[in-house]
Amino acid sequence: MTADNAFQDYVPVREWPSVSTMLDGFGDQTLPASPALTGTSVSLQGEDGRTFTMTFGDSSSLTWTITAEDNEESVEASYKAIEAVRASSSSTSCTVRVDRCAMSPRSST
């Protein structure tokens, strides 16, 4: 094997590009944000009795609420949902990315 057609399958960590360099190579996102989740909510029941609820207020903000007995705490966050239709069917899927969270505790008393 000559140096011209050698394949290196290992790249040392010190030679990896930074995340910002990789993002520059990908360019801007091409899929638009979807408002499909606006006005909806998802609740999950924890084994410890707490309820976790994500409420989508509009197309870019949500509230994550944790309820336990007589206490309730909320986190405000921004998000972006991407909606895509599969080429092989008419089903639609939605992917959510939460961008920023800031704690804003609220008491239910």
C-alpha cells in the first residue's frame, strides 16, 4: 500500500475539528420550524408519584412543569419543532429540540 491510497481509520482526538468548525460546514438549517405542537401538552407519570408535563404555548416556547403532592415547579424553555413527512407513507413525525431553559419556580399554594 502506498501513501497515496492509504486509508487512516483512526484520527487522534487532538486532530478532531471543533464543534463550531463542523457547524460552519453544515450551513443553515433547511427545514422550517413547525407550529404543530402549539396548544398541546404531554404528561408523564414518574414512579415516585411526580407528574412531568410539557406544555407547548406557541411555536417556540414551552413550559415544563413538575408536580409532586402539594408542590409545583416550572421551567420555561424555547424550542424548535421540525415536522417531516416520510416519503414511503403519509405519516408525519415531529422532532423537538429545546434550546434554552430558565428556572422559574411556582408554588401551587
